[in-house]
Amino acid sequence: MNALAARRRHPAAIAVLLMIGLFLTGAVYAAVAPEPADATTKALPAQSVEEGKALFRANCATCHGINAEGRATGNGDKIAGPPLAGVGAASVDFQMGTGRMPMTQPGVQAARSDTVKFSEEQIASVGAYIASLAPGPAVPSDEAVDASKGDPALGGELFRVNCAMCHNFAGSGGALTRGKYAPSLKDVTGKHIYEAMVTGPQSMPVFNDANVSPENKRDIIAFLDTLDKQENPGGLTLGSLGPVTEGLFAWVFGLGILVGCAVWLGSKAA
């Protein structure tokens, strides 16, 4: 008993007990914790990963590094291409599928382009390679982005609360600071909208499943789909940018017509 009590009073006893407790806690958590909702957990085909790795090194490594570790500019204080481990296949599909990557020229923000350099199969391969580096958001399923299964009314409420301050109430986009901007959401596919929400490209925050559930993401997609399809019986939308453009239109054209009439009447009187 005296020997056991001496061991309990040993200075290292508390540290050993803490280590054992931490180990057991970690083991239990790893066994029972659920998989992250956005993580890529499926086994990736080795061939796709190798093909994606070759495509990445041929087209992306100049900015993002040979192993996607990121690359700094010459002055060492700015990143030319950020590290990509953990961004997931969804980020690759969004950036390459919308023509933002590879960038055509350096700038504060990658612009959307109608010219997509790579095929869907090639983009999927690059996404598989990036997903193999670390878990990240996966490309959503067709059902997750099916606008017909969403609630446009609820999606409109969610959009106005979470998105309208940057993208405008009608999804027409808007200016941000330092030359950046929130792009227009007109005619953007549901898949790319979903991917933007889970990856947070450019200045956009990430809306993971804890912030906006997958069902609510589909509701937002349904709302934006109704905006794309709705007609404008009232006439010109003027970009749906609100009272500023409407007031400018009235001042420029309305006053222009009035001034023209005044000049014409003056010339007739003379």
C-alpha cells in the first residue's frame, strides 16, 4: 500500500493520467463522431486521381505549386495561388466549370467566362486529385440542386437574409471594396450556386450545412431559377439594380426630353 501511495504522489502520475484520458477521449470520439456533411468520403478511382494530377501539374502548378501547396509572389508577402488541400472537388468544379480558372490574366478577382477550357471529365479528374489531398466539399448530387424540388418562396426569404446585401435583391450583383464585386447570378446553374455556397469563392463566406441546410440551399436555387424564368411585363428592367438606375434613367432621358422640347418651342417662338 505504501508503494502504491508513493506512485500516486509521483510528479509524473498526473501527466500520465491526463495522457491516458486524452487518448481514450480521442478514441471514443473517432469511433462515434459522424462524418462531416460536406466532406468527400467516397473512395476515389486511382486512374482519375492520376489523370487529374497530370492535368493539374500541366495547367495549374505555375500558380498553385507542384503539389498544390500554394505559391508566393516574388516579394514574398502575397500569394499568387493559394494552397488547395482541403478545398474539395466542389471548389475545383466551380472554379474550372465557370471558366474562372485558369485565370486569363492576373487580377483582384477571377471573372466568370463563357469559355471553359476543360471538359467535364477533365474537371472531374482534377477535382478527384484535389479531393485526394484532404477531405473537402464534394460536388453535389443532381437531386440536391434540382430546382423543381425546392420552395422558391422560402428560398426568396433566405436569399434576402443571407445573399441580397451583396448580390442585390434580384441577384444582379453589386460592387464590393478594393475593386472586387459580387457577380450576377443570372443564368448560373444550380450546381454552381450550391458549390459557391459550400466553398465560399472570392469574397463570399462559406454557408456550410450548419449555416444553411442542404434543403434550404435547394430552396435558394429554386428562387433564383424563378428569377431567371420570370417575364417583365412592366418594361425595361434596367438591370434590376433598383432606384439608383431608375432615377438616373429618369434624369437623363426625362430631363433630356424636356430640355429638347424647351429648345424646340423656343426656336418656334423666335
